[in-house]
Amino acid sequence: MYGEVSRRVPAPVLFVVGGASMYVGAALAVGLFDRLSPAAVAVLRILGAGALLLLVVRPGKVAWSHRRLRRSLPFGVATALMNAAFYEAIARLPLGTAVALEFCGPVVVAAALSRRPRDVGAVLLAAGGVALIADVRWSGSPSGVLWALAAAALWAAYIVLGKRVASAGDGVEDMAVGFTVAAVLCSPVLFLGGSAGLAPLGDPTVLLLAVGVGVLSSVIPYGLDQVVLRRVGQARFAVLLALLPATATVIGLVLLGQLPGPAEAVGILAVVGAVLLRSRDGDEVPQTVRPNHVTDSHHPPE
């Protein structure tokens, strides 16, 4: 789906592009919090993403088989629940605190899969850098902390399950199916508020924003994640995730004129250092000629 160009672009660059898209989508989501609950926004986000992917990817009948659903459905559900937990967390905690707590998930994945001292150092650098960028403040409600920790656990699951989906060779197709089924399973959340909760869904602006959030915060960044996950190991992917808060800081400087403080500047440098330090264990070996790859779909490998 993303073509030869995306395969040649360095993984950190793809992360920056995906991160930029994600944070623009987050800005749109803020406009929806006044009309809908955070969980409802998360459901609309993955519903919009799934609907668009179905139209663009058009997964074949085999993509809905029991064997394929065993990998695509857990991935889709984990992604939907991760988004919902994070939205609930930022509704109760300062954004910096929620981001720092959620990043515990990728750090645990990276630490569990690290084998070399340099990899452990990369994990520590990434964790310290994110903490500095986020300017962690241990304030807010206990429920907010629990939601953020739940998002962390689900982010770890997203990495592990996403790698399995990407390695199978039909990542974007499975993502379309997983997101769609997950959206259907989570859709009862939209009815929890009764008729009052459903009223905003009749507003075309709300629906348009929901689709925009789905595309910018899910389709583009998660699609790029599938490209990266096929090329790098899970541990390095987890470290690369540290580029997301760094990207948000840079976007704030360029677009909003928010000059990072000394701690944020040091945090950005720490994150960049972690990405450079992390070894390439588990990465895909570059090949001039790709081997024959037989899939169970009518689509060629992504």
C-alpha cells in the first residue's frame, strides 16, 4: 500500500511523519471532547479508520477467515482499547503525566527484549528523555493514573500484536479487518448516554471530525507502524516510539511558537541518542531481490 518509497525511507523519519499526523489528529479530537465522552471519541476514531481502510484496501474474503481473524482481531481490539484508555486518562490527568505513564508500556517491551548493555542504555535514555519532555507531574485523580497505566499495558500489547500482524505480510489488510471488527464490538459505548449521548452523532461536523481523527490519528500513523514493524525488531520499535513526544515538542515550537525549556531540550537529545544507540538486533536483513512470498490473499505483500 505504501510502496517502494516508504520501504526506503529511514524508520525514524516514518515515525516523525506518523507522529506529526497523530498530533494533528489529537488537536481535532480535543474539539470532540466537548460533545462526546472520551471513550465515544475513541470508538468513532477507530470506526472512521476502519471504514476508510475497508474502502481503500478492500480486503478479500480470505482476510475474514478464522485464521486471519485470530491475529487481526486481537490487534484491532487492543488498539481500540488503548485509544479509549488514553483519552480517559488525559480527561483526568495533565497530558504530560499521562504520556509519561503510558510510555511505561513500550519501555517494558524494550527492556524485556534487550540483550546488550547498549540496548539497556538506549531504554534508559529513552525513558529519561520522555520523562523530561513530558515534565511529569504526579497529580490528578487515582482513576486517571489507572487509566494511563491501562493504556501503557495496551500499548505494549499493540507492539507485540502489531509485529505479529506485520510479519504475516498482510499488515494493512489485517489492520482494516481488525479495526472494523473492533469498532463494531466497541460500538455499544456510543449508546451508554442514551438519546442525549447519540444526539451529537447527527451533527455532520461531529462525524467529519471523527473521520478526520480516524485518518490522522489511526490510518496514517498505524499504517506507517506496519511498514516499520516489518523492518525492525519489537525492542527497537519500542525505543523508536520515544520519537513521538519529541515530535510533539518540535511541532509545538514550529507551529505554535512554544519554545522548549532546558529540560525539554535535554529530553529531545536523550531520545535521539536512544534511537541512535539501540542495536539493530531483530531488524529485517536488507535484500536486493525480495524472496518469493506466498500469501493467502489476492493482494501482494505490502
